[in-house]
Amino acid sequence: MTRTIGMFASGAVLLGLAGTIASSRADTLDRTMYVTFTQAVALPRVELQPGMYRFVMADPATGNGVVRVTSADRRKFFAFALTYQVDRPASLAPGDVVTLGESARGKPPQVRIWYPDGDKEGRHFIYPE
């Protein structure tokens, strides 16, 4: 199953942001999801260039909130990111899988929250101050 959706920003901080994200569900246990960004985005301590990435809960059995991000083919590792659970807003469209936040001028927008496809909760990324 593949869907294409538009990127959006929390609090309308990224007005005029254009691009799409395509995602497909792969595994329900570890919430594996493939997300394609059409422009650069940021995660804690890393910048992701346009392309497809694999987002997965690192250890779903413990509920520790660590999200692992790799290339779609799993050959390149990008991040182990700490997260905490948040409720999915009722106003969020069913196919929306990320919320973007603001960033410094000239820097890519931050992925603030990842909503695994079909889940009622999302994972809010913790950025260093």
C-alpha cells in the first residue's frame, strides 16, 4: 500500500513549504515505515537529504521510545533518536505521517513528530538544546 501526502508544519511556522511524502506500511510490531522526503529535513543531530528512509522502533518490546532511521535498503544508518509518545490529533488527516517544526534560517525543517501509519499515537523527537 502506498500513499502520497503533503508535508505540513506545526503551528504554521513553515508557510509555503512544498513537497510530498510517500509512505508504505511494512510491519506492525516494530512500526516499520518507509518515508520519502522531497526536500531536506532534520532529525536530532542529523540532516536527511531528499530520498526514502526507513523509520522503525528500535526495540518495541521495551517501549523505550528509540526510533532508528536508516536508508530504505538498510545499508546506511542515520540516527538513533530519543522520542516520547504523544496522542495523534483528531484533526490530523489519516495519511499524514510527520509533523514538521521550525528551524534556523537556512536550515531544513525539523521532523518534530512521526506518526506510524494507523497508530493512535506518535513519537515526538527530542532535540538537544
